[in-house]
Amino acid sequence: MAQGARTMEARTGRTNQRYGPQGERLVAGVVPLSEDKYYVLLIASNSRPGWVLPKGGWETDEATAADAACREAWEEAGIVCTVTYDLGAIGEKSGATQKAHYHFFEATVQKQEDNWPEMHRARAWMTFSQAETALADRPELLEALRKCTMHRC
């Protein structure tokens, strides 16, 4: 599924956010790979120092989690991508409480734009080992990276 043209305005707020049966936030994201699968694109986190994968809330007007993941990739990383593989569900807990339910997809980056809604974020192409180090303090993101089919260099 390819992402179509997008507006230059990012969605804000959580009024259209989907939640799971235990009240956990439903989040969709991508592991954005270069066509040769040797590099993954990470973006600067908005909430803390370090790098993350493009991800965000799956909203009620989006038919699928893959649609939400591609929208988030555009808003946060300025990329147009094609989902190639469903990496499945990953939970995030805060103590014994399920905080969020992530659904990640492997995606191939078709185009990297110069202007995008959250262009204040830095972005960087990394090898698997560089990304593994960069995501070491985010177990849910590290799990998604390790599930993808990129080359392990």
C-alpha cells in the first residue's frame, strides 16, 4: 500500500484516538527500510533525547493500522512508503498495566521529502547495528527492528 499525497499539517490531539479493551492506546508504526534493506530511517524523539521509529496513534477515521502507520511516517519522517510486511503486535507496559498496543509494519521508503509536517525532527539512515544501539532503551521499538527483514550489519 503506497501512501498518497498528504497535507503539510500534522494531526494533533487524541480526540480521534483508538483504544483497546483494557484502555491501552493503539499505536501504529513503520520500520522504514531502504530499497536494498541495508538501512533503516530513524527520527529524533519529540519527548526525550534519542532516536525512535515513526509511530503514533491509530485514529478512528483510518481503516487499518497500516494506513495509520504510513500517515505517521509521512508526518514524522517526511517519507512516502509502501508496507511490505506485517511485523505484528508488540505491547508496552508500565508496571502491570498495559500502556500501549503497538502494531508495526516493515515498509520500503519510496520517496524522502524535503518538506514535511514535523520537519523540526532530525532523521538519520542507520545500519542494523547502529539502529539497535540507538533504540536500546526502547524495548518495544527494538523488538520491531529485530522482527524486520533488513540485513544485519
